[in-house]
Amino acid sequence: MQKIKLMLVDDQVIVREGLRALLENYEDIEIIDEAGNGLEAVTKAKTHIPDIILMDIRMPEVDGVEATRQIKAYNSDIRVIMLTTFDEDDYIIRAMTYGASGYLLKDIGREKLVQAIRDSLSGNIILPGAVAAKITNRLVEDSKNRHPDMSQRSQSLGISVEDFKPRELEIIKWMVQGKDNREIAEALYLSLGTVKNYVSQIYMKLEVANRANAIIALKKIGY
């Protein structure tokens, strides 16, 4: 079994120790290093090349968002999941803009954290419902402010609710609530692969490439 190489970044030693205690007993996870600030994280990431970094935000010298930017600029294959107590819109937007693969709050349960790590390695963007709602609402508002005429986009493309199949509409209902593919699969008693296929079809119909833009487009057509 090839293990997930994980690095922990937090300025509080007790937090890093707690995360290590939670995660080190999983057979598919190997904690290869730790860092106490963003500057140290950038240096160690270049040396050890982790698969995934759990990154705090507020840290001395270099914060987690800037560290993420530098790490992704050096090696875009390294996936960075923000793990923080702060859920302010600006932090979320900046982190995702700079290439973070997810944004989790520290009150997350152990099993959900482990699943998020595994899902991130598979290429998924990890955004819990509350965080997804914040980023979506912010993106919608920013889009309206920059492009007031974009409210007519759906009409110009001929997109409407009628263009979606009943099962796609069920999945859309959960998407706009901020649910990820796994949560949708569990809610609808479908396989994860089936949900991913439906989501891909929804993207194609909306002419978008990712979930955030899909939700923006769906809100524009009244969903």
C-alpha cells in the first residue's frame, strides 16, 4: 500500500501533537514532517515533497495563505488543505485563489478529516457545506458587481431547469446546499462514481469547469 505523505503545519505545538495522535495510526497515512510557521512550511515542503499539507492560517513570519501560494508556485502537485478556526470570507477566498485544495474548520471530526485527506489525494476539492455556502455567495456577489449584465447569461445560452433530467435536478438540489459528491451519494443511495458522472453532465450543460462556477450559474437560473 502506498501511503499518503502528510505534513502538519500549525504554530501551536499542542495542535500538531493532537493531529499526529489522531492520524498516525491510519495505515494509509504517513506523517513525514511538521512546521510551526509558513516560512518553515515552504522550506520543508520543497525538501520532503508531501502529497498533502494540513495548513493553519494565522502563523508568525509567513501566514498559511501566503505559504500555500509559494508552495503551489513551486510544486502544483502538492495539495494544501487549510485547517483553521477562522471561517471569514476573505480567508476562504484568498486560500482557494492561491491554490488550496480544501478549507476545513478545526471542529471537524476525525473520520471526516481522514476522509477529506483521502478525497483530496483523489483530486477532489474539500469544502464543507457552511464553507461552500460562504464562498459561493461571495463569488456570486463579486460576479454581479463585475458583470452586471451576466444575469442574462442563462437566457442567452438557453439554459433552464427544464434542460436537466430528474436525477440531475435531485443532485443539483444537494449541490446548491454545499454538499460534496460523497454526501450526495449517501443521501441518494447512489455510488460515488454515479454521482460524479451526473455532476460532470451538469457541468457540461452549464458550460462550466468546476463546482463553484456551477453553483453560480445555477443561482443565476433561479436555483
